Amino acid sequence: MTNKVKKNYTINRDISWMYFNRRILDEASDQTNPLLERLSFLGIYSNNLDEFFQIRVGTLRRMIELEENMHPVRTDSSKTLKKVLKLNEHYTADFETIFTDLNAELQKENIFMVNETQLTREQEKYVDTFYREELMNSLFPILVSRMSVEPKLNDKSIYLAVKISNSDKHDKKGKKEYALIEVPTGEFSRFFVLPKEGEKNCIMFLEDVIRFCLPHIFAQLSHDRYEAFTIKFTRDAEMEFDNTAYQGVLEKVSKGVKSRKSGSPVRFVYDREIPNDLLRYTEKLLKINKNDVHVCGGRYHNLKDLITFPKIKKPGLKFVLHHPVPVRAFEESINMLPLIRKKDRFLHCPYHSFDNFIRLLRESAINPEVKEIKISLYRLAKNSKVIKALICAALNGKKVTAIVELLARFDESSNINWATKMQEAGIKVILGVEGLKVHSKLAHITARKGNIACIGTGNFHEGTATVYTDFILMTAHKGIVDEVESVFEFLEQPYLSPTYKHLMVAPQFMRKKLMSLIKTEIENAKEGKPAYIYCKINHIVDERIIEKLYQASNAGVVIKLLVRGNCSLVTGVPKQSENISVYGIVDRYLEHSRILVFANGGDERYFLGSADWMLRNLDYRVEVYAPVYDHDIQKQLKGVIEFGLKDNVKARIVDGSGHNSINDTVLESSFRSQEELYKYYKKEYDAGFVETEKQIV
């Protein structure tokens, strides 16, 4: 029987997540990144933090309540929350410093973020016209000091808390009022671009436009002094379900989404300059208590909108655009299906275009030999071409089945809408499996001349495919294709118990198979055979997997990991993890693909798929890893990992300390893996072009 992992040799998942988000913040301060990209990294950091508080901090608070009721002495969750909030305090201070520094650097590029007190006369007229012609009828101030019922406020928005009074202190009749104004970022950009003044670009935050217009907004009131301060609150985003009610899945999830809008506040962010009376009144109104997280910040909040900062046409402010590299085999072919039957193919988005996958679906929708298409859908683009291709197939007489996961967090409403549209088009829609999230990324095409399967590491989503690095394996390997069909049969009939020779499928078999693969490496290391594990993944927090990796390290197995997000492993611990190294890469693309390589005594085994090494993925979701048998694709996968391990520009050491030091790999020159991968694919494509020219000659 193995010894349990000592707690001081693992990092709590929420603490490790904070370390990950810090790596994004570090990119915002990295002066080698283009200026507007650094602003975007601040936006990504802010957006991540919002979701973290909505989900994880809300969960921690419920766990604390449970622990206090059941075990008054136990304080694990309390300690975690305390550490998270301490880190958040430090990171928030750094965030504000970076934002201030970036403002100064923007000014050097003639980009000025001006507020309502810094406008020229002409700019004032321009703002006034915008208010009267466009903004006015989108502002609905609530005089909360006169309210008799609690307002239903949106935690996705920011608000201006306004104190209205008279400047004449001797006017005893003057009574102060309090108001809230929702900043309508759903209708307007958060950033209002003013006309250029020569070479000078001036941009206002939308809330500053509203501040400037307060005398117009409250013209009916007999006051002349307005003080406005940005506030934001975050609700617990956990959905509530009434499992005793007799209702359909669609109705349950719809009600669950609505329940999220009334979740308890878990975080309150406010301008440190806000007057005490307005602060106290606002806290009382929002039912913010002393146990909720209070963040005393600067003038601007909810800076996730920095992701959409206005584009300034000036070289050097953004990353140089990378056009997707064409896949020569697809480019030169009329029909993709015969190509895939002849040899396994792959896409590595965004280096390759996701349009190739859409093309496969579109061709299948038209091709007379195709009889049926099955696909699993977790997240979808706003105007999904994937859905349009499936509807096209159904209208063309193909049998189409779509597994739609309604519980994809924050995409529930979108998925409900798509499910309804597909049902109306005659597509058979299966709304997941009760008790399990369907997170696998699979497609199966049934055709007279041979079936095809696609296994992805990311969503079939043409939007995220431009910024997330993901693989799609396209294969006609009969064993894999048949087993993908078996997964769909299980999703349609969950009482079935299929077995798998090729695929690793959760929750039934994946954990056991992963343990077996690691155990094989341990045995091979003891016998002096090649023994190593290379892995590229998003999260590693499962304690049983970590324990097995520590055992492998002690046996001499070399373990090299690229982990984007949560990593509970602690590297470099004597007699525990001396043979484990972990790196995390944050760059222009979000690293999202999952690739596993096992030495297997010299006969390497390769897998790619949808699962991270977390309890939820291995035990409570439908996940799939597919083996990669094609030697050319194996070489590509190994190269992707090796490029990441060589990265000494964007790869940071993930060792459990949170220091996030740059990987100090000794190379003659700098090596930035994402840039080098793009160059590699371009070179490979160009080499194919030269080879084609030779054949023509």
C-alpha cells in the first residue's frame, strides 16, 4: 500500500490558480510585449479574477460554513481563503501600478486616456452631442435614497454610485440624494474615442462620459454638486437546481441560470475616494457584510474591457498578425474524406485554420456517400458555422445527432438556444448525461466508403480557435473510429457498458489507464529501460495522480510537464519530486492542448484529448484521450512539447513557490516557442510547395 502524499508537498488548487493568474499579470508588465497587448493582458487578468471569485471563492465560502458546522476545529478552507485574499491584495496593488505605468507609456505614443475634467471645449461639445443623441436614452438612474424595494442589480456590470448635494453648505433645505447608474457597456464600448487633435488620440472611459453628463442626467433635481464613484460587486455563480421538481433538463438549467443572478455577493470593489456615507449606504443596499471580500481600489474597475481597447493604427502597438498556415494536403484536394482515409491528418489551431474542420462538416453535409454525423458540443461561437453545417446536413437528409452540454459554465443560455435551433431543424439533440458533464470533443462521420472520426483537445468553436492552441486529430483508423462511435452510443444510452482497447474514456477507465501507464514507466526505470513522461496539459491537481508521479520520480522516471494553469505539484523536493520539472507558458495564444507522451521502454505511446488531471475530469465527466498512431503526427506532438520545454522567453518555472521565474534554459539565443512553432509550420508548408514544383518540373 502506498503512502499518501504529504500535504506540504502539494499546493492547494486555488493558491496555484492565483500563481497562474499572476503569470498573466507579469505579461502585462513585460516591456518586450507590444503596448496594447500589455493592456489586453491586464484585461485577461481581470476577467479571470472575476470568474475565480464567482466560482472558487463562492465555493470556498460554502465549504467554510460546512466545516464550521461539522468540524469547528478544521479550518482548511479558511486558511486557503485567507491566503487567496492576501495574494489578491498584493496583486491588486501591482495591477494598479502596472495600469498607471501603461498610461504613461500610452501618452508617449500620443494615446491619452482623459477623464471628464480634462476635456477641451471642442471635446466637451462632442461628448455633449454623444450624450443627447445616443447615450441619454440608455441611462436609467435609480434614486436609491427614495426606493422602497431592493433593486435587482447585475454583477456583470459596473455602476456609478452618485452622491447628489448642494455646494452651498449654508443651504439647510438642500437634501442629499444617493443614486446608482448602470454603465451600459452592453450597448456601447467601454471606451469612447474622441476626435483626434493632430497626432493626439484621446479616449475616455464610458463612466467618465457619464460623470461629465451628470448635470444633464439629474437636471430635474434642485442640486448642483455631483460626486460619482465606480463600484462593482461579484455574486456567487453556483447554480441552484430543484432536483425534486418534475421538469425537463432545459427548464432546470434555465431556472439555474436565473438563480445565479440572485446569488449572494462574494466581492465588493469600490473606489478608495468614495465618501464614507455613500460607501455605507451602498453596502447596506447591496447587502454587503463584513464577511464579504472588500477590495479598495482605484478609479476604474472591471478592467476586463481592456481586452477590447480601441485599435490605434500605429505599427508596433500590437502583435504582428499571424495568418494561419494552410494545410497543403487539404488545399490541393477537392474532397477531404479520401485524404483522411488514406492517412491520419491533424490541425493545430490557430497555426492552422479551424476553417478546415468546418470544411469537413460542410463537405459531409453535401457528400452523397455520408449518411450520418454525430458530434459533441461543449461551447459554441456566437454565430456558429459548426451549427450551420450540421443544420445543412440535416436539411440535406443526413441523420445528425448533437450531444449538447447544457452545464458548460457561463455558456448555458447560449447552448440552450443552439439546442432549440437544432431541434427545430430536425437534428437529434441529446442534452448531456445526467450526473456527468460531457466534456469530450468528438465527431463521427458515417459514410459508405469508410467512416471518419475527429478527436479534439478543445471546443469546436471558431472564435476561440483563433486564440487557443488546440489539436484536432482526423482519422479513419477502424479501432479508434469504432470506439468513438461506442462513446456516442453510451451518451445516447448511458446504461450501456462499452469497453475500449484504444481510447481512454472517463469516468469509467481513464484514471485506471493513466495509473497503468505511469506504473509501466516506473517498472521500466527500475529495469534500466527508457522511462520518461512528457505532458502538456492545462491543470494537474488530482492527488492520486500526483502521488503516482512522485513515485515515478523516485524510481528515476524523468517527468517534464507544460502546465498552463493550476498545478498542485511541488518540484525539486528531495526523495519526492527531484526528477520532475514543470513550466507554464503565457504568450499571445492561450495554451490549451492536452498531449501525453510515455517512453514505454523505447516504443513511445502518444495520446491527445480533452481531459486535465483533475478529480472532476477523471471521475465526473465524459472525457476522451485518443492514441496517436501516425508517426508523422507523433513527431509533431513531440516537437510541440520540446519547443515548449526550450522556451526561455515566455516559459516560467512552476515549482509551487509562486515566484514564476523565467525558464533559464541555456541556449545560444532566445527561443519563444509560439513564434518558433509558427515559423516551423510555415517552413514545412513552403518546403511542400518546393517539392510540388519539383514534381511539376
